[in-house]
Amino acid sequence: VDDLTRSGCNAATAPSEKLEYESLDLLLSKVLAMGESVGRELSFWKADIDSAFRRIPIRPADREYSWVAFKHNGRILVARHNAMMFGSVASVHHWERVGELLKAIARRLLFLPVLRFVDDFFAADHEECASHAMKVFARLVRALLGPDAIAERKLEAGNPLTILGVRVEANLGGITFVPDPAKLANWRDGIEKALASMELSGGEASKLAGRLGFTSQYVFKRVGRALLMPIYRQKNSRSSAIGRELRLALEWWLEVLREGLCEAASPCARC
């Protein structure tokens, strides 16, 4: 990761568009609509694109600005990136356009009801079609981004299926969402380490906020939405030090994750 926040590059960047991602709320709405039209025998599939940023080349004329310097074994080394860097605001926006293009082609030409969250693509489909639909999408991505764009281990289909860190299951009552136990354990460990050292970098804050973001959705009654704000603010901080407000927020989240207070929703009506 190139820390372009600490270097000041990201602070000098002014995005001209607002990014909006599709979440579990929209998946819930889609599943309920599909249940009415094709019946309750639904399943899910997902595909995670490997090294998404690194698949977008930097224009040759602009590569003179993509040099980075770092220290290794006491020596200062420099390297030039030929593809988008992980850690750059610009990389996020460049991938956004590519990701939206993939989704548009899949929907309009292949008729796949796919949703997207950054580089994670997922969908609900008829039980007999889910696995085939996943393979069709994978073939599209590999044709456009390279044969190694999606590893086989990043393709999964089934019911239930863990999507965006949440175990999703379609049943006669509608759809159930339960946080994945293994991921909850990892998130607890990360928060405990941050509180022990009283430091949380901008990059780690960004990852943590994204992981906990599922609770701000309708299907989890938006529990803890306000307690995400201090973590989001830490993303843009030049200091890794944890202040009082952030410490209280992390302690609250740690208690929630320890006690298993995150909700599972089994809606019977359209949200």
C-alpha cells in the first residue's frame, strides 16, 4: 500500500463525483421481488475481482507522476507504478468507472441481476441458474480484464452464502442476514490491537469502517450508525493517534461484537 494520505497527495485531490455502492438492503429488495416472480427456490452467487486497481493502466504520459520512494533494509529505493496504486483516491474513482461498466454489460447484454460493492459482485438467482450465471459473469470479466482477473476460489455459489461479511440465506420466511462468526472474530482482534496501541492509521480506519458498515443498513436496523462516524473521520486524519471520541466508539463496537448483539433480520415484507 502506498500511503498517499500521509504524503498529502490524497488531500490535494478533489473528486468530482460521489460514489454510491449497492448493499445488502438492495439485495433484500431484489430477493423479495424475485420471490414473488420466480418462487422461493433462490440461491446466491458472488465474484471478487483480484487486484482490481492494478488492472487499470496509468496513461504513459502520466507515469512520470507515479513514482514512490520507500526504505528497505536501510536503503532508500524508488519505483514507478505503471498501473493504478492501492492507496490513492484517484485509483478508487478510476476503478469505479470500470466496475460500473462491467455491471452494465452484465445487466444489459447478459441479463444478469448483478449488484456491486467496489470490486465485489453478487446476485440472487433461481436455484438452478445461480452457478451458471456466476460462470457467465466470470467469463465476461476474464475476457475484458485478463484470464487471471477472477481466481476460482473467489467464485462461490450457494444458499446460504457469505456476502460482504454477512451470511445470507433465502428461506420460506424471506431472507435472513447473520454476521459471519469468523469475520466478527477478526474485527474484534483488530479493534483490540488498536486500543492496546492507541493508534489507528487512516488505511486501517477505512477498512474497519467498511467492515462494520453492514450494521448501518436497514436489515440490521442501522444499529451503531452514529458510532461509525469517528472511525470514518479517522480515515482522513494525518495522525494515527486515537482520541477520546474514537476510543469510545471503538470500545462500544468491541462490546457489541463480543456480545453478539448484531441483529439477524428475517423480513416477511418488502422494505
